[in-house]
Amino acid sequence: MEGKDYMNIFVLNCGSSSLKFQLINIENEEVIANGLVEKISESISDFKYYTKNKVELEIKMEIPDHKNAIQLVLERLISSEHGVINDFDDIDIVGHRVVHAGEKFSGSVLITKEVINALKENIKLAPLHNPANIVGIEASKKLMPNTPDVGIFDTAFHQSMPKESYLYALPYQWYQENGVRRYGFHGTSHKYVTERGAELLKKDYDSLKIISCHLGNGASIAAVDQGRVIDTSMGFTPLEGLVMGTRPGDFDPGIISYIMQERNLSIEEIDEILNKESGVLALSGISNDFREISEAAEAGNDRAQLALDIFCRRVKKYIGAYAALLGGVDLLIFTAGIGENAVNIRAKILAELEYFGIIIDPEKNNIQGKEAKISAKTSIVDVYVIPTNEELVIAREAKKVIEQEIETIIKDILK
């Protein structure tokens, strides 16, 4: 990295069925290339690739797994036709979004064999995400063995939660010996949009009461009081909280033992159902894609409409609960795929919240995918749509970790 006036960081954000990526010159935070792979492992996947030079590539093709998706992205970055770098040596650091590491890591770390082993141990805590995160790390190390990899954890932002928020009313030794507690997820997204929200309001971040709604195929809400998370909807795993694409969110845990006996299901089968066959997919009987469900609802499909109604009701309940915990709200934020783009879903969630001081302006709300204030002039609470930028947070954290590593090495040499 010495001798260059720039530092390129390649950010990999592997979701359960998607891959977002950015190549960022972190010195000026310019995005050199970015894109998205959606519907990984389905019969037809979507690959979108863009560069600062206005190269646009959108392809529909079969992409069987995350490893193939990453390979496809890297090939484009160095290709003669669409590339933006000469070779992989132009990538200085790879920053990885990692969902879950239990209580082993509370901050971002340089990825070593020991770190990878710790992530593998915690696959059981995030079976939809950790495998994809690990594939991204291992593919990066294989293709760029001399490039440092840094892990940025979804759980880190939520470490400020008090015990009354993160402990469950279960045998205490389960927490002490097995790490059973609320961890919270989507931390990089909540961190970015809440800090950005304070900038937009031109107010001190540490003075605000904020509710952040990250609504996508995976969804969570965080309550942030004076810069500290005091509660969040996801828990020990990403199953808890809101109704999601394929996950049920909150439900009576007694259902598990009952339905296992009634339907003769194994632990593995029930785990598969809860992670991949529940949520709006199960309710609608159509899809886990909210766009497809919304289209079906508009066409008169009752189950699709029911799925949307249940999703919106759950989000509204959490907003109300967190307003009570915060003792008021200064800023309410919508982000991620649904939060940024689903005009009707936002409107339905925010309907009849006037008694909380939340009043939406229908005209302002009629936007997709861009920063905008959508609350009415008479609204006491400022309501914003803020497109998330988890990748920028990951890049900033990755740079910080490597700089700290270099500083430590220099200090050791000078001892």
C-alpha cells in the first residue's frame, strides 16, 4: 500500500440470497464499481454491475451459489471490456460483512484461520448468513492470498444494549455457558442511516432519539438513544422480531415442540422450515419477494394481501414499543430494499400514528431509492427515507483495522 496515493477496498456483503459489492477508493470514498447479485441459487439470478465510468451491465443467468457469484464479480472487475482495475493487486483490502460471531468479537478484526474457525462454530446461530459470509472470505483468500481480509460484524453496533434488553428470561447459565442472549443484526446498516440521519437534521447524533427500520428480505428495527442502541428486534439469531421474507419473526416457541410431534419433524427439518420456508413466503404461498407479493395483492390475491398486512402490523407494533422505550422520537428512518422503495408499505405502516406525532406527506412519500424527508410539515417526528450504505461503513472499518495492525507492527519493531 506504500507509495500509492489511494487505497482500494473491495467490500463483499453476502446476504442469504444476495451479494452486494463495491470497490471503493477509501481516500476520497469514491465508488469505482458496484453492483448486486440477487436470487442466488434460484433458476434465474439477476446480476447488475456498474462503474464510475458509466459502464452498465445487467444480466439474467443461473448463479448456483455465492462462490460463483463472487467469481463472476471479480472477473468483471479485471475484464478488458468492463474492468476498472488491471489485476487483483490493485485491491488493497477486502472488507467482509459478517453476520454472527457470538460473543467472540465485539468489533472489526483482521481475518485469520482462528477467526474463520470461530465463524464456522457460529453457523448454528445464523445458518442463512454465516455460510455465505464464510464462502466470501474463503473465495477472497483463494483468489487474492496476499490481500488482507477484514471482518465487520453485524452484531457490533448493538453491543451498547443494556442487560435488560439483551438477556432472555431463561436459565441464567444458558447465557453464561452457552452465550444465549440478544445480539441484534443489520448493525452496519443501522449505524450508517442513524448517523446520516443526524447529519441531515444538522443535529448532534448523541442528542437524538431515533428509530431505524431496516426493511428487506431480512428485517429489523433498532432504537437508538443518544448514540447508543437500547433495543433491537432481532435476537439470538436473525429469526426473532419482524415477519421477514422466509423467517417468521416473533411466535410462541411452544409451537415448535407441538408441531414436531404432530408432523413428526426432526430438529433439522424444523430449523429448515423456520429459516427458509416461513415468513411472507409461507403466508402468501407465492414468494418471499415483496415486489411479487405486492403485485399479486393488487391483482386481488387475498393471501398476498394478508402477508403484507401482517408484515406492516408487526413493524407498526415495534415502532410503538420503541417510542415508549425511548420516551419519544425525534427521527424515524426507513431503509433497505422495502424501506427505500415500497411506497405503499411505508404508507400503510405509518397510517394512524398521528398520536405519536408521526404524520406522513403522501406526495413526499412517493419516492424510491433516494434520500428524502417524507413527513408532513405538521409532523412532530421527522421521517426520512435513507438508502443504506453498509458497504461504506465496512470500508471505513476495514481501513481502520489495517491501520491499527500496521501501527502495532511498527511499535513492535521499534521496541
